[in-house]
Amino acid sequence: MPTEDLRAETPLIEIHDLSVSFPGSGKCAPRTQAADGVDLSIYPRQTLAVVGESGSGKSVSAMSILQLIPTPPGNYDRGEIIWRGRANGGNADGDNLLAYSDKQMRNIRGNQVAMIFQEPMTSLNPVYTIGQQIMEAVLLHQTVSRTEATAVAEQALRDVGIADPASRLKEYPHQLSGGMRQRVMIAMALACQPELLLADEPTTALDVTIQAQILELLRKLQREKNMSILLITHDLGVVAENADVVAVMYAGRIVEFGRVETIFKTPMHPYTRGLLRSMPVLGRKVDRLDTVMDGATIPDDFPDGFAVQPHDPAFKPIAGRGRYGGDDARLHEVLPEHWVLCAAQKEDAAKKATRPQLDYRRASEVIAATS
Amino acid sequence: MTKSTPAPAPGNSPQNGGGATKPLPRSFIGQVGMRFAGQWGARVGLAWVVTLVLLAVFAPLLASSHPFVWKADGEVSSPWLEHLTAVDAVLLLSFATAMVLLIFRRVSVGARLAAWAWLTSLLAAVAATRSAQQLLESQADDGPGLVFVLVVLMLIGLGAILVVLPIASAAGGRAKLTVGLVGLLIGGGFWFADVSPPANVVYSQYREAAAAERVDWMVLPPLAYSPNDYQRDAMSATGVDPRLLPPTLTHPMGTDEGGADVLSRMIHATRIALAIGLIATGIAVALGILIGGLMGYFAGWVDLIGMRLVEIFSAIPVIFLLIMIVAFYGRNLYLMMVIIGVTGWVGYAIFIRAEFLKLRRMDYVQAAHACGTPLWSILFKHMLPNGVTPVLVLASFGIASAILTESTLSFLGLGLVEEPSWGQLLNQARRAGDQWGLTWFPGLAIFLTVFAYNLVGEAMRDALDPRSAD
Amino acid sequence: MLSYILRRLLLLFPTLLGVLAVVFFVMAFSPGGFGGTSLNAEGAQTEGEDARRAQKALERRYGLDLPKAAQFGRWLNQVSPIGFRMSGDLKLSEEERAEVEAVFAGQPYAARDAELSRLRLIVETIAGYTDQEPLELAERLRADLEQPAAVLDYFSEIDASLSESETAELIASVDGLKEADGSEGDLLRVQKKLLQVLAFEASGRSRIRYDRPAFKAPDLGQTLRGRDVGELLLERVPVTLLLNLLAIPLIYVVAITSGLYAARHKGGWFDVGSGAAFLGLWSVPTIWAGVLLITYFANEQYLRWFPAAGLHDLQASGMAFLPSWNEGGFERGWLLDTLWHLVLPVLCMVYGGFAVMSKVMRGAMLDNLSADFVRTARAKGVAEGGVLWRHAFRNSVLPLITMVSGILPALFVGSFVVETIFSINGLGKLGVEAAFQKDRELVMATTLIGGLLGLTSELIRDLCYAIADPRVSYD
């Protein structure tokens, strides 16, 4: 089975116990914990979707990978981001990105890890042409002449399906439509052939037809270029269609991690369930859509326990008040390849508190990638 | 370990910093007002402006050569009262009314404000007609310009009465009647009271009388020198040239070129500074709103012509035009105010135009239009309140620049001759020599006043800017 | 782009016309009118008959008997490079000249060439003055010269005002001419007098000759004291330009540096300190700053570091351009001397500007540093320097460009005050003096230059903006 073979691979990137905080509002307010012990891993050619509502720490986690969070006011409290798996004895150049110097980091940014943002309208510099902005990245990371860089930029535009790329290169962002700009952003991100693409809600600001086009484009490019995608979204439809693995985030923590089918079919964490129930279903008539918290209750005090399916007395999923999930709540591999945030009640159960590593691609993707 | 509230993502949490704990007033204006009052800049600025207002109102009480009361040659009299000018009286009475109205807590602020404005304009109108009458009696053929100004002032006063009275009526029938009666009483009393000081004032008479021991007792103001008291007697009485004396105890800021007390002149000059700032900016704002509003509402060719007007007026340096007008038309405070106002509307007009261009597409404006609301009402009742708040910021800076302009003109020697003004005092500083009081105090006064208005403007801008909330 | 510039240039003219009209009519409708303080050629106050004459001459010079709008048109015609000729521009053509000479030929008093040329000049002058045909005029003048009373009538006809003493003198000399019958000495005197009177009257360019409009030299006219306005401006404008050209780069350099630094270290000591200091500095009136600077830095009593007035030392014209050492020791030279004189005035002009600009710069930088496209640039791997300069700074310059046009006229106004305080003979001081003297030509010329300066700076601003910001379209 191909899946077995791929399992031998090391994760491309592994985030462990990442904590990022910002100053709270007001003078003496405690710092706001935007990411609170996030554990993640992405394998080559895998699409990991991070789902959660606004402010759950999705973007912060992604931006931490590139260290794009301004410090101050932000601060990296704890954790490590391991690029190309040091822990598993993989590549020699694997290392902790958080410990990288600024110069080392710049070599990663745009080159090995690229990022596209939610707002294509404002994410491009209004005073430079498309060409200049794409070429800037190319010239930074590759030793090429300007003419070669122009060719690369042109090819990048062609790759993202922009007609007449040569003349588009000379245009300014304001001359393009929103969908076109997002294509340009993708072209810019992919111009240097990164191994990992961080897509921070790439389609949120676009209208539905354009959304579909952009996602299709991302899938196509992923197949062609063999890259991994960290897809941040709060659109479950997008997740269902695109992701291999899903990480559900809430209040700065990963609350559930697993295969996309597993998460959609047998969600365990009440928050995930709430999230799924809040999604309208076509053809089903309801008086009132459920909100996320209809499935659970308010975040600060979930009931002392909630049902983990199947019932397993070894885990007490939620403990304590105040800090959601409790201080000792960890991601536990409750079922094989299914991690849920909960607190272990027995000692052998605690052994299941592992880092989520899930080398899985959906069949169609795997076939496409290996063929 | 820090306590984790449900973490809002950084950057997109427009939460009000300190205000998060206390409940905010609902309305936008209320929030802005609270943010404004919470800033030290606003407090300091407003404090200084209030100080200036007090100085302006009480100038004759603070600095005057005339004794409040004295007994000379066996007779008790009040030269101070005899020499009180109409302006002095209007200011003092108006202030007194304001204080009295402050007591009536039950009446709404708007009604009290309206009543105060009504009473003040009544007083001003009475004073103006009275002065006009005296002027016509004394010099029947000369000075049609001044009479014109006075007639205009009267008309403004009457207009204010007509506009304000209906608003004051909101206070209720009895209050309205009371306010009206009190106003008529004060006004009538004012008319019959002789508020015309003798034309030629001999300031030295009190000192000479005292020196000749003709005075039994007298009560003098804290600073016993009028702004125009040039101490003509000092040379013969003490043998000291009273001109350009450095600060001493008797003259805390020294004396000027003519021998007048600088502090006294500075106190009396607050009136010009405040008046020119408020009136000139008032005219400019009114014109700007009118022209800008029309441009923005009608757009098209009205806008095109308006923009050319804007260009013309922004291409003429105001101060140059002013210098020219003063040179060609003579020195006149009212004219100066009007000119600063007439040339200063451009900024407000551009702003209101942009705002109205946006607003005219709004549904509620279209709706008002569809309901057959008259144009006047659409412009000023429906559109203006939605676009006017930031104009206040501009106006605050406008007042500062009007004060600067007036002092610059006076500095260049184009201001009023007899009336004291800060700029005119500063002008003398160039020839002051040892009199460092002239170098520092008038300049400091201009600086502080301009600074105060700028601080208020900045604070207002910050309060209006939602980004500054955190 | 080109059509945009052209359109803007075309729009510039109505505006300039409007500015000039406002200033002109403000003067024209003033109760005193132009030159209300009648000054004679020496600039002294005149009285009685002389005053009346001078006033009359002024009236004719400015065409004050015309309707006010026509006066304005006349001034515009005078300034415009294309227009109708005015009497002062009138020169007889060769043919006309020959005709005139023919009329005088054979006359006993015109025997000598010098006399002939003088007479011709009279004809030219009067022809320009009264719109008469030169030939007719020459014949009439020849006839008149034989009848002195008619000469006087003639003068009254063209409204040349002579004082009583002058009239008597003229009658006497012309009478003498008749008695002596051919004695050339007296005739010479008459003609001299005629010339003097006519030259004085005509110096004030009278009527426009409505030929076909033609190219001509634009003429800014003469000041009340008879100086050529154009010449005067050529003398003064460079001084003001020098002040502004020193001030503007200084403002920008200081504003950009401090604004950048404050934005980079937001909330730091420099940011907080400079924020408060600049708000204060912005409120310091120029007049006070000037007085303080002069009192404390250019005064024997305190520090005599800088000169208090003027642009050059008295001996500056004798100095070498560059500093040098010679027998007398160090000589600072013309350049250094000028710079030394400029320190205080320029300081006085810039502080307000950079207070405002640096605030704007800081605000723009802060906005842009947190903008999405800066995050994109960082994500691309652009180094911090590149992010700062190529992305954030490049966008922050835009509001500064908008402010140039605000600052140029402001500096022009600022130079009124600064030039007056520091007694520098620049355009600003000239404008103030012109207004004080009610000198119409000078006021109008200053307005013209000032208005042109303001409008061109606005045009340059818009062009710069259009170049710097691709989002601005030229349409």
C-alpha cells in the first residue's frame, strides 16, 4: 500500500508546544495567549487544514512559522518549529526555525516556505508593478539575471492561469480584479518553488466562483510542484474538499487532529461537533442554524466531562475552569490517528499524549502525486 | 502562566483600552466626548482658553488706572464705573448672565445656552445701536464705514434674537416669559445707563491727585494702570523715563515704548486674540460649509466653478491679501476678522464637499429627496450633522492660525494703533533693549494660545479617530 | 500624460486670472485708490499744485478715468506677451518718420538736425499719447509752434497739467520766440520744456492702441517711484528663491529622518519626546522665534554669533567667492558670508515646516509598516532594510508629496515675515512694502509672481504624485 511507504517519510515541518502571546488591552491586563501550546505536523505533499473561528490562533501559528509576528508587541513564549524533522533523524539541515537568525530566516521565507494572505486587495504593494513584486522574490532567492527573473515571473503568472503574462507583468495591482490579484499572490509565492505554502484564508475575500477557481488552482499546483499546503480557513466546505488532515483550533489550542474523513464523520471534541453542527446542510430546513456553542457551551466552562466516542474512562476530556481545557489537557491519541485535547485520567492513558503526526493523503491526491 | 481569555487575534480587536471596564455612553458623540475629555492635551488646552476668557471678561477689573471708588476733594465717586466702555459692560453682563443661568440645573443645557445667546445678543445690539446713535450725533457726515459696521452688527443681533428665541421656547412658557422679561429689563437698563466714557481720559489725574494729597482714600484695581495709560506724568513726578522699563514690582512685565504697562496691555489684548480667533473662524466655517455643501450636493458644474474658487483662494496667501487690505482700506478690527474669515473657508469647503459627495449617494438622503424634503433641509438637517464633526477639528486649528495671522499683522505694524495687541507688543521687542519683558511675555502669550488651540484640535482629532482608541 | 499636463496648464490660467482679479479689484475699490499717498519722483510727499499734478499723472498712467474693469484689462494687456500696443511701445515706422521730416523740412527753426530729431520725438510721443495720425500731428504742431497760445490750448486738450509757473514760463519763452523771430536759443528752451512735460506725462503709458494684437515684450510697468518693476523683481526673486531652496530640502531631510526614526521606535523616548516637542514647535509663532533669535544670537548684549539683518556684509561685494587667507588673516568670502547671514532666517522658516511634516511622516510610516503589503514583503524574505525603504518608505512619501504644495506658498508667506524681521530684500518684503505704498504695479507684479509660484507648485505636486502613485490616473 502506498500509504505504508509514505509513512516512512519525516514530517516537513513540526510545530511543538508553540506559544505566542500579545500584550493584553489595558495596562495591567494579562498577556493574551494567541497560541497556547500548539502541536502540528505537515508531511510532504500533504494538505493540512487548520479550522477555527476568528481569533483562535490559526493565523498566528502560521505566521510564527515564518516569524512574521512583530516582536514586540508579540512574543514567542515557548515551543519549537522543526523544519524537515530533526527529531526523527531526518535531514541534516533540519532545525528549529524559532532559533534561526534573521538572515537564516530570510532564506526560508519566500524560498522554502511561502505564504499567501487573506486580503489580495491590500497584500500587494500599490506602487510597484506585478512584475517588480514577483521578481523581487526571485532575485532575492535565486542567482539569476533580471531577464531570467522576468522569465521566471512570466512563467509563474502563466502557471496560475493568467493570460498574456508578459503584459500583465507591467500592470499595477489596482488594475487587476480581486481574483486576479490572488492569482498574482499565488504566483509570487510559488515563483521560488517553495516546499510549503502557507495559505491564510486565501479565498475568504473572494466571491464564490472565484473561490472555487483559486482552490482548484492550488490543488493543481500542489500536484505539479509537490508541495505541502497549510490551509487556514473557517470554511468547512473548503476543508472537506481540499484537506487531507484537519486540525481544529480553539482559543489558541489544537482541540482535535485527524484525517479529514474521521473529523467529519466522528468528531469527538464538543467544539468540533459544535463547529460541524453549525454548518448548514443543503436541503435540510431548519428554523434556526445552530451556533458553534450550541454543541458545547461557553468556552470557559465546558461541563466537567464530555462524551468521547467511544466512551473510554481513561480520558477525562476537560478539566478545570478558567483556562479552557485545563492546564493539564494535552492532545491524546484517543483512537489511532485521532488526537483530541483532553486530560488523561490513568497513567497508561497519559502515554498516549503524543505529538500529532499523521502521514496521510487522500486517495485521489496520492495517486495523482505518485503517478 | 498567564490567564488565557478566549484569545482575540492580535490586530483585529478594536477594543477600547481603558474604557473596556467602564460602560461607554452609547452615542458616537458621547464616546468621542469622553475620549476627548480623557486626554491631558485637551484639558490643558481648554484650561488655558478658559483662563483667557476670564482675563478678557475681567480685564477692566484687573488692570485699570481708574480707582473703583475714591474720595477726592471730599466727594465719594467711582471713576472706574464712569469709564466703563460699552464693550466692558456687555462682556461683564453677559458673563454674569451665564453664571446665573448655570444655577438653573433643571432647564436643559440647550435652552440655557439659547437664553444666554439671546441675552448677550440683545445686550450687544443695544450697545451697538447706542454707539451708533452717539456716533451719528457727534460726527454726522464722517465715518459711513463705521456706521455700516454697526448697522450690520445690529442686524446680526436681531437675527440672533429671531433665530434663538424659538429654541429658547423649548424651555417652556413660563421660563420663556421670565427670560424675555429679564432680558428686556437688562437691555433697557443698559440703554438708559450712561455707558459712554469721556472721550479724553486723563489717566494721570489719580496719581497727581494722590500726590497732591487731595485724596482721602481710594480702592484701586490690582494693577493700577490702564492699557493706554502712558504715564505722561512720570517724568515730572519721579524723574524716571517710564518707557521701556524692565519688569519690576509695580510693572510686573515692564513698560512698553510709549510708557504703558505691558501686563495691562497683555490682559486687555486677550479680547482681540479671542475675538479674532472665534469670529474669523466662525465666518470661515459658515462660508466653508455653505460653499462646500453646495459643491458636494450638486456636483457637476457647480462643483467645477467652486473648485476654481477654491483654487483661487488657496493661491492667494491670506496674509498678503490682509496686508493689502489693511494698507488700502485702513486698520479695522472687524474688517480684519471678516477678511480672515472670507479667505479661510477653503479648507472647510474642501472637507465638507468631499463628505457631501459621499453622503449624497446615501439611501437616507435619497429617501429625504424622494419625500419632497426641501433642499435646505436635506443639506443642513440630514447631511450636515453626519459630516460636520471633523470640521470642529479643523476649526480648532483655524482659530490658532487666525490668532497667528492677527499677531503677525500687528507685528508688521498693520494692526490697530490704540488697542493693545500681543503682536504689536512683540513688534516693540525688536527695539526693546534691556526690556526683556517685551521679548518674552507677548510671544509666550501668543505661543501658549496657539498651542492650546492646537492641543484641543489634536485631542479632538484623536478622539474622533477610531484607530487611536487603543 | 502630455495632455494631462497641457490641460492642467490651461486650467492654471483662469485661476491665475482670478487671483489677479481679486487682488486688483480689492485695490481698485478701496476708498483711497492707487497711490493715495502721492509721492513724487523722489519718493517724498508732495503738496498743493505739485500733488495735484502728480495725482493727475498717476491717474493717466493707470488710466484711472476708465471703468475699473477696463483698467484691469489694460493692466492685463500690458503684462501679456501678446496684446495691443500701448503708447509707450509706439515707434514710428520709417515711412512715417520720413513724412514727419518732410513736414518740418524747410522750416527755419528746424534747420539743424538735432532740432529736427527733437521735434520728431515730440510728434512720436504725442502721437502715441492721443491716437492721432503722426502726419496730421506734425502739421498741427508746426502750425502751433508759431502760435504759442495754441500750444497751450493743445496741452489743455490732451490734459497735460502744467503748474502755473510753468505755464508762465512757457508763454514767456514762446512769446520771446515770436518777438525774436528765428532766435534759436529760445526755441530750444521751449522745445526742451515741451519734451520734459511730455516725457513726464507719457512715462505713465497712456492709452492702448487698438491695432491688431501682436507679440510684444511683457511689461510689468513701473513703480510709483519710477523704477522698472521687472528689474526690481529680478533683483528680489532670487533672494526669496534662495531662502526657500535652502529651507525646503532642510525641512524634508529633518522631517523624514525624525519621522522615520520615531516610527521605527514607536513609543520610545525619541518618539514621545519629538512628538511633544514638535507639537510645541509647530505653535511657536514665527515672529516670536525671529525676535528671540535676533535678541539672543545676534545681539551685542548676549551672543553676537550671527548678523541681525541683511543678506551680505557691506564689504561682501569686495570679497572673493570662496573663503581664503590673505594678509588680513582669514576672509570668509562671499559664499560663506551669505550662508552666515542666512542661518537665522532659514532656521526661522523651517522649524514649523518640519514639525508638521515629521508628524505626517511618522503617521504614514506607522500606517504602512503595519500594512498587509509589508507583511507580504517580509513573507517573501525581503530584508528589514528593503522592507523599510522599498516598501514602507516608498508608500509613506506620497502624503509628503501632497504637502509640498501646501508648504511652498506657506514658505512664500513665511518669507514675508522672515524677510521683514531680518531685513532681507526679498520678494516677501517687496510685497509688504508695495502694499504699504499702495503701489499698484508692484502689488500686481508680486501677486503675479506669488500666484504663479503657488499654482506651479500645485501643478508640480500633482505631477509628482501622478508619477509616484500609479493609482492616480491622468484623466
